[in-house]
Amino acid sequence: MNRELLEVKELTAALETGEAILHGLDLNVGAGETHVIMGPNGAGKSTLANVIMGHPNYHVTGGSVWFDGADITEERADRRARRGIFLSFQSPEEVDGVSLENFLKTAKSAVTGAPLKAFAFRKELAAMMQTLEMDSSYAGRYLNVGFSGGEKKKSEILQMLALNPKLAILDETDSGLDVDAVKIVARGVDQYKNDENALLIISHSTRLLRDLAIDRVHILVDGSVRETGGRELIDEVNQNGFARFLSRTAPV
């Protein structure tokens, strides 16, 4: 049995406004596993990602989040990142004045707690950018500034590869990407994945999921997991949408 990396126990969470979004949610993700979260708009998928990452605008009102054997429910986002949790964003932020290379070098040093050798890191970065078919000139450009939507998403996957987290959470990474870009992102995901880390993919679309080995699929409705299964749930959503899961009588 794989060791548990992420354990979400009876989690309830709300926005700063007090609006409850997650309701007693349970989720376990083991090392070496790839899990998919799917659900209709407003189901709480992105909220779950942000709560796991420790976004300050979301407040845990019940339950807990455990990572690699430690209770991280009250930890700040930066502490969680140092532990090895990574979150890609639906709409990556632009950071003027900080180059992509310097951002990644600083972030990796913060996570590892050790300085990096510039030449070795630059060589490693160039190889990863080649995998993602990113022009090497992007390394010297300000982070995401002037990047197309597809290049921003590639930049997120590049960050994942550079930081090599224990748990990567991809929130709608394939949204807005053309077919070729989805294939490139999938290639980066394949390069990241191994038996020691884990992947949690949040997605409306199933394009990124076609060629990935999936261990569990969770259907999220109204802030709780309505059903868990395998790839057959992805096929059902493709064919019929979420209609069955929206029924109050749907299996849990």
C-alpha cells in the first residue's frame, strides 16, 4: 500500500465572507498516485485546491488537512510550499521586474534551503524548457508578462518541473489550450510523475487526461465528494455530463 501523502479529513471551509463552500469533504492521495477532481461549476473544486495550499482568503471551519504525516491545517502557504506542495493557477499572475529564471532559482533555493549553482541550474532549466517547447528567451523575460495564455500554462508546468514537489495540484491547467499545447503540457506532467510524488488534477475538460494513467476520479458536487471511481467516471462525464451526480439519490 502506498504511503498517504495527502489526507483531507471531514473538511469544511468558507470564504472570508462566511459563505460555506466545502462540507465535510474526505480525500486521500497516496504517493505514486494520480487523482482527478471533476464537477460542475461552483462545486468547490478550486476552493479545495486553495484550501490545501493554504490560501488566506479561505478559512477551515472544521476537519483537517494532513500532508506527509503532518497536520498542516493552520500552516501558511509558504510553509506548505516548503513541505513540497505545488499549485498551478487557472489564471497565472504576471510579475513585472522579475525574470522567469530568477523567479525559479529563488523559489527552488527557498524550497531546498540551499543556494544553487547558476550554470548547473541554467542548464537544467534549458532542458526543461526544451521539453515544453518553450523558446529559451522566455527565461530572461519577466514572469508571465506578455506571455500568451498557452505560454503561461507552460510556465506553470515549468515551475512544477523545476521545483519537483511531492504533491502537484493542477487547477484547470488545460483550459484555453489548443490541442498541440495540451499534448506538450501532458508531456511535462509525464516527466514529473514518479512513484514518490502525487498528482491532483482539477479539470472540466478531459483532454489532458486522455493519455495519463489515472488512479482515482472524484466527482465533487456542492462541496463534497459525491462519487469516487476510476476512468469510467471520466467516460461518463464525457458522454452525459454531471446530470446523474446532481441527483440527491446519486451514490456517495
